[in-house]
Amino acid sequence: MLVGNEIPLPDESVDMAMCQTLLMHLKKPEKALQEMKRILKPGGIIMCKEPDNLGVSLGDGYSSETERTIEEQVLEFIISLYTRIYHEIMIC
């Protein structure tokens, strides 16, 4: 959540910053990305998801976007990252 032009968190305070269908609405999306980078811990991850308007305009069923929700994509990413680190996973 932005307050003015800043996310109200200290520098290098989060492991992951994420936004969905936000950047396309901003006049200066690079400012939002800079702010996300500011709050990110070293080695952290920024994940952004925007609509695939190009695929829709190309027609004929073309899409560069998967049919999965952002939540499903994040979960898949976290599981793959955890598996690479710990070589096992247990989902409850």
C-alpha cells in the first residue's frame, strides 16, 4: 500500500514484494518498482503480473499468459524455490 509515493515500510524489510494489475495504471511505473526494490531485502524477489492485452489483440486463441491465477503461480514458485533449497516438500 502506497502512502503518497512511498510504501510505509523500512528499507530492506521484506523478502518478497508483489503487485497485480497495478503498473499499467501508473503514469510512472518505474517509481513503484523502485519503491518495491527499496523495501526488498538483499536476494529478495519482486513479482509483478499484468494482463496479456497483446495476446487478446492477436486473436486466434493466442495467449502468452497461462490460465493460472497469480496465487497459483506464486504458490508454484514458492514450492519450486523451497524444493531447490531443502530438496523436499510437504503440503498440508
